[in-house]
Amino acid sequence: MFGQSLRKSNIAISRRFVSTSSPVHRPPRHVSIQSVTPQTTIALPLNKVPPPPQPPKHWRPQSSFPHVRYTGPIAYSIALSAGTFICAGVIFDKNQQTLWDRLRQHSRQWSFFGTANEESILSELWREKRDLLIEKRQRLLEGLARRLDTMSLPRDVKQAIWIVGEKLATMSEAEKTLAGIIAINTVVFACWQIPRLTPFMSKWFLHLPGSRQNITLLTSCFSHQEFFHFALNMVGLWSFGRVVHDTLGREQFVAMYLSAGIGANVVSHACSLALRNSRPLLPSLGASGAIYGLVASTAVLYPNSSISLIFLPMIPIKLGYALPALMSFDLAGIVFKWRMFDHYAHLAGAGLGLGYMYYGERHIWEPLIRKIHQVRENSRGNERGRGGEGGTFMWTEPRQPADTAGKWTGWFSK
């Protein structure tokens, strides 16, 4: 759905696979060069024959992948995903504490926390978060206005800058998050279009299953060489990402998105090495694994929503049926050994998305946030008093569906 199959010269680009094979050249022992006179023939010895064209130096042929590494990449992906969740949890806890501090400052009667029900406190926190976003937006616009006043630019240019700045400032939290991810992908895609950067990009933004580079398990999630591939994945990110973001919130969404992409890549890495005797080792790139995770997450949240697949654009299909169809297609690709797409990454991304939406928040995110909150409170040395000063803790998201508010709200004491 978010992929492509393009061929350029002797390099075949698919959604996540890059073929670097080149034809084998076997020059004859003598080469005859016909001169201007048809009867005259010049025979060159073998050592004078020009060598055949060779692949670019930054591509490594399949035979140069002697390293079979499972433990290192798997451990690296687990550690990186865990670190991502921990960082997201710390930021989330800090933001929630800011909301509670604002609520305490605006509240005169602390008995509110002991007598109000969950719905009342949830409403108050949402109102505080809305006010906080409005204040940040106002500060950004005021800063932009002051900066424009100091610039010697034509009035039309200033007006255009103001319109763009106002649009960015009024974007929702989900739109800002997705716009940031798309901006990173855009910069990486632009770098691929600069020939002088190709060796650098091939080393750091293209994952080779047999190489010693582990960081490419992450960087390849933001890497696209062809525009069609890039555009389809970004459309999928924008379409499905907003739904998942509005349910999980920014911090949890970013952690889940990166972990799905890294996990899909490491599964593809392990499967490619395990089947290296029957299938060629091909470099991979793209955000397809993470996008499949978002598609699967959306299917869990809204299974009756209709989408149109790229190969059946005129037929709307319920997402609850479309996801099994896509996964069946990838399963068939594995069985029949299709080499157009990275089917292992697709299935892994979808599986990680399904698993997280069913079990991840309850068994990963909530315990993590609770632990981070407890560590932060313990580090303060119990500076706050009793009576709600840091007691009950809740996480909220302004646009989460009403029927899932109870599911995504957690309460616990310090």
C-alpha cells in the first residue's frame, strides 16, 4: 500500500529492498577495433583491454557480507526501544506535573481533589492543557511579530511569513508531531538526491543485514530514495498517525512509532540472514514497518472505518478487513519468495502495532509512567506535604475518544 517497484539502470529499488547486483563481464582475450579503412584491423593484447564497468565503491556486493549477527542487532534494538520509551515517559511525567502545578495554582479549595469525581478532574486537566497550549501559541506569535518588526523586508514578504507562522502555531499537537517526522524524512530524501552524498547516505541510512552497522536499524526508518516511495509513506503517516496520536498522546506515540520501525527492521534483518542461502541479502530502507504499525493500531481503534487500498482505489474496504488482506498478501510474498517488498518488515510492523494496542499500554506504558513518577517523587525527598501535593496523578489527551477515556486514564499516588 505504501510501496513501489522502480528500476533505474542496474539498481532495482523496491519499497524496502535495494538490489545492488551488476552483470558479470568476461572480456575476450583479444579485441578488434575496426579503423577507418575496413581492411585494417588492430588487435590489442589482453593486458590492454579496458576493464569492465564495476559497481560504485559505496555499494558492497552480496559476497562481501560475511558477518552473520543476530544477538548484537537484537540487543541494540531492544535497548534503543527501551531508551525511547524511558525518555518519552520522563517527558510525559514532566508535562503532566506542569498541568497539576497549574491546576493547584488556579484552585483555591484543595478539597476539590478529595471530593470531585474522575470526570470533573479530567475536565479540569483538559482545560489547563488547552490554556497552556493557547499561552504557548500566543508567545510564539508575539515573538514572531517582534522579529518581523526588526527585519527590513518588503511588506508582502512579511505578510507571507506571518501567514506561515500563524498556520504552524495553530496546528494541533498531532499535526505538529507528524509534521516534524515528515520534515526529517524530507531532509533525508533530499540528501539522497545529491550524488556527492550517496556514499555517506548508503553507509548511514541504508541497512545492510550483513554489515556491522546497528544504527541503521533506526536511521533507515527515515530513509527513502525514490519520490513515489517517500510520498506514499508520508501520506500513510499523516492519515493513520493522527488517529493513533490523538489516542496515545505525543510522547507515547513517538515511542511506539520508533519502536515499531526498529522492531520491524530487526525482524527483517534476522529473517534475511536466516534465509541467506536461498534468498540474496538486500539492503533495506523506508518507513513501511512503522507505517504498518500505525495501520494495525488504527484497525484496533476503528475497525469499521473504510479505506481505499492503492491497488483498489475505487473500492472502499473496512479497515478490519483491509489489514488481514494486507498481512495475507505479505504472507504470500514470503511463501512464494517474492522479492519486490520487504514482507517480513511489514508483518513485523503490523504485529507490533497490534500487540502494543492490545497489551502495550497496560503492561508497558502505565507501569513505566508509574515507576518514573515514583522515582521523581522519591528524589524530591517528600518535599511536598500531604493533601494532594503531588498525590494523584493522571495522564490525559484532549482529543481522545470519549468511549476510551476510562481506558487511557490512570490514577495512582506518589
